[in-house]
Amino acid sequence: MIDLVLWVASLPIGQALRRISWLVPWLQVVHILANGVILGAVVMIGMRVWGISRSQATIAMARRFHPWIWGALAALTVSGVLLIFYTPRRALLDLAFQVKMWTMVVAVAATVALLFALRPERQGAAAGGAGSHRVASLLATLTLALWVGVTLAGRGRWFAAMMTRMIQ
């Protein structure tokens, strides 16, 4: 892993990012906002699936937030990759970061499964079926829990450093 970190640190893009001091705070802002958009969209879809929100049909709600989820995921990925290039050692060797990445892989898969379960042809095939509603409800809960986990794991390094300072 150290060899990978050294190689990534030597890439021209990382060196350029380290020279442009104002860019990294903006990348962090984009990264945090994109995470918030994903969380917000998953909460809104989940609220409809769970019956808390009744403003739109479940399919319409999923269709409404679908582009927001994928657009925010693209922004999250691009900003995250650039942040890794900025500080590869801090990111790639950190256990909290590794947990975040694996949780994010599972969260993306759960999000895809949820949106697939809410597709119109899937809803039409299982119209009125309690089983399909339970699956959608379970997927909505799992998706939300995983994205919250991604967010908390992203703050894990900061939290660990803060706790270490408090103990000393």
C-alpha cells in the first residue's frame, strides 16, 4: 500500500493540487454538499416508501430524485478522487477512509437495488403486493443507514483525532 501511496503522491495532478491552495477547500465543499444531496434524496424516497410522505406516488418520487442521486454521486466521486490525489497518504492509509469506501460500495449497490425495486414495471408486476412493499421499505432503510454510515465514516478520521486530543 505504501508503494501505491508514493506513486499517487508523485503524479502531476497531485502535485498541481498541492500548489493551488484555494482549490482543496472548494473540493471539500462540493464533496460535503454532494453527500448531503444523496442523503436528502434517499430520505425523501424513503419517507414516501415508508408512508410518511404522500405528496407524490412512490414511482414519481423515485423518478424525481433519481437524477439528483446520480449527479451527486458523480460530483462526490470526482471531488473524492481529487482529494485523494491531494493527500494520498492521509486517505489511503486511514482505516476510517477504507471503511468509508467499502460502505460506499455497498450503499451504491443498495441504492441501485432500491431504484430498481421502484421502477414502474416492477411496481406494476407486483401491484398491491405486500411483499414488494416490504422489500422496498427494507431497501429504503438499508440505503439510508448505509449512506449515513458513509457520512460518519468520512468524519471518522476527524473524530478519532479529536478523541485522541481529548484523552491526552
